[in-house]
Amino acid sequence: MSGLKKNIAFNTLLSISQILFPLVTFPYASRILGPEGMGAINFADNIITYFLIFSALGIPLYGVREIAKVKHDQIALGRVFSELILIHLLTSILSVVILLIITFSSDRLMENIELYKIGMTILLGNVFIAEWFFQGIEKFKYIAIRTVSIRLFTIVLLFTLIHAVSDLNTYYALNLVATLLAAVANMYSVSKMVKISFKDLSLKHHLRPLLIIFSNSIITTIYLVFDTIILGFLTSNVYVGYYSASMRISKLSLVIIGVLSAVLLPRLTIAFKEKNWEEARSLLNKSINFVVFFSIPFAIGTYCLAEEIIRLFAGQKYLAAVSSLQILSFIVIFVGISQVFANEILLPLHQETKILYASLFGVVISLGLNFLLIPHFKQNGAAISSLATELTVFGILFVYSFKLFKITFPYFAILQAIATSGLFFLVKWLVLKITVIPLVVIVLTVFFSGIIYLFIQLFIWKNKNVLDVLGGIGPLKFLQKIG
């Protein structure tokens, strides 16, 4: 198996665990803590997310690119790592001080002061995870094994420690446990590979590109999580709970969509650096077709099964989240393709400012619509705002990307995926004739819809990208003849 295929395989394993983990933990936690408890946690977590983005200063993306450039030079590798982690540590300390002042100045935040204390510790621990280092040197096997192991451990802690609404703080502290375990494991592994030293470092040359990426990150975060914060201030924790449940479920599929983005960034950085345009174009065409192939059925399937998904994974108390989940279900399409444009074209080409402009426009749309719609439509208003914002950002990134680097946009594949996914509604209608039990409806609808979707893609549309991937598997080599 080639290095790229191995990386994709391990990143897929990681992504599957990232989907399965919430499917196990969220139904349990949401029922124990209820909409108000989950709303309080998500309100606090969204505020902590701002400070995580601020303290990271764009290093998670910038670090992958810079580490990939020097991964074969042991001395340069150690120097770049030391410089970036020192910057991250300094900004994290500053973030904790600012968060501390804001928390003690706000009655709204002081209501759950323990959550913010936990969040401050997560901020400091996050410095030493340094996932960007392992992504840059393409150690996806290590990332997958470590992450899955820690997730399994926290699942055990969840069922052992969380039994009542009063365990609210303990539930959020599980994030801190996972952060600290990952940080210890990663720092130990890094110390075995490079020399970490804070002597004679040059931080200045990192600051300009970091500030551009950071500005984009913080602006993007405004429209990604500010809707929850506005919703929390304008309404109550209950509506935040509804919205957070629908947002969390709608974004599960983004984990799978993001598999290629993390794996391809180091490869594309090298391809663009060496001006290997054909290699870059081939990787990008595969990536965008991958996103289209998966995101459209995920979106339409989520819309189709929204009520059953909410009943099963959140419970009866969250039925008000069904309509917001249906609105948010289409986000995966626009975010998925936008990630290709931003992370796989503009970022490797050092066009961070273009991403920044798109994000700035997204913020304007997001803030305007949130303040306009939330007072009237509550969680549905926040959902409409999020969808409109992602659609806007997608359109701008589309224009910028195609001006810089020509790839084949799969318009016909999109129409094929939409037409095929439309059959999911017929499948669900037939399943409902047999049973109305949410779990059974979801399983049967997904199973038969998946078979129909794959059959039509392979034998009717003869999707070349799917045939190439599946045709490389031993028992399925006969598929190569279909193309």
C-alpha cells in the first residue's frame, strides 16, 4: 500500500472514531444533563473555542505547511518546532489571563465558573498536543492509534462518572483529561524525534504569515460559534441546547469529508513548491470528487431522517431541534468543498489573504442574520444564518481558487449525486410502512439507501473515481472493467 493510501486509511480510522465517539457519548450525556445542562456546556465551550483559536495563532495550519517543508532536515525540524511551540505557549498564557478577567467581570459567565476554570486548563494543555507536527511529518498512524485509545478511555470514564445533572462539570472535565493525555504522549514522542531547544530562536519571520492565518481563523470562528453565543445571550440555555444538538449532529459527516484535507496538505505543499502542477491537479480533482460523492448523500440523508436522528441520539426533549437540523444538514456540502479551496489550493499557494477576505465577508453575513433572525426564530434563526454564511464563503472561495489554479469542477457529478440521493425519501417511506422505531428506521433506510446509491454510482453513472478506488481492492477488481 502506498504512503498516501496508508495515510488516508489511518485518517479514515481516526475520522470513524470521531463519528462513533459522539454516537456513543452524546445520547447518554444529553439524556442525563438535559437541554439546559448541555446548553450551559456548549455555551462555555464555544467561548473557550474562541480563546483556543486566539492562542493557536494559526499554528495548526501554518505548522503543517512549515514542518512539511523541513521534515527531512533534522536540525531545521527541531528549530521550527521549538519556535512554533514557544509562540503558542506565550499566546496561551496571554489568553488565560484575558479569559480570567472576562469571566470574573461577567455575571453570565460566573454562573458556571467551574466550566471556565476547566477551559483555562484545556487552553494551556492544548499547546503541548502540537498535532500539526505529526501531520507535517505524515505520522497519521501514530495520530490515529493515540487518539482512538484516549477516546476509548474517556468513554469508560463517562459511563463511570456521569450519572446526574450535578455531574455537569465532570462531564466537561473529560475534555481536559483527553487533552492532558494527548499532550503527554505527543511531547514524549516529539522528544524522541527532534531536539527541543529555546536558545537562539528566530520568531519574527513566522509572525506575518501566522497573523494572516490567525486573522482568518478568528474571523471564521466568529461565524462558526458566535451564533451559539448570540443565541445564549438573546435567549436561554435551553435553546442553545437545541441548536447545539442539531449542529453537533449535522457536522458529524464533516469528519469523514475532512479525511483527505489533512492528508493532502503536506503533499500539495510539496507539489506546489516543486511546481508539479499535474500532480497537484490530480490530487485536487480526486479530493473534490471525494467531497461531492459523500457530502451530498450525507446532507440529504440527514434531512430525510432528521426526526428519527433527534429522537434516537438526543431524546424526546430535543424534538424542537428537528427543523434546525434539517436546515443545517446542507452545511456539509458547502463546508466540505470550501475546505478543498481554502486548505488544499489557497493555503499551499500562500494565498492566506484570500481566505481572510472570504471569512470577513462571512462574518458580516453571519452577524447581520443572527441579530435579525434569532429574536424571532430562536435556534432556527441561528441555523438559517449558519447555512447562508457557509454558502457565501463557498462562493467567494470558489471564485478565488479558480482564478489561481484551474481544476475540473464536477458539476455533472453533483447533479448525479442529488438525483440519486432523492431516492432516499422513497426508501424511508417504504420503511415507515414496516416500522416507526427510530433506530430501525435509521438502520434500514441508511442500509438500503446506501446500496442503491452505490449501485447507481457504479453501474448507471459509472463514477470513475469510485471505480478506481474500489477496483483496487482484491475481490472487487472486476469493477475496473466497468469503467
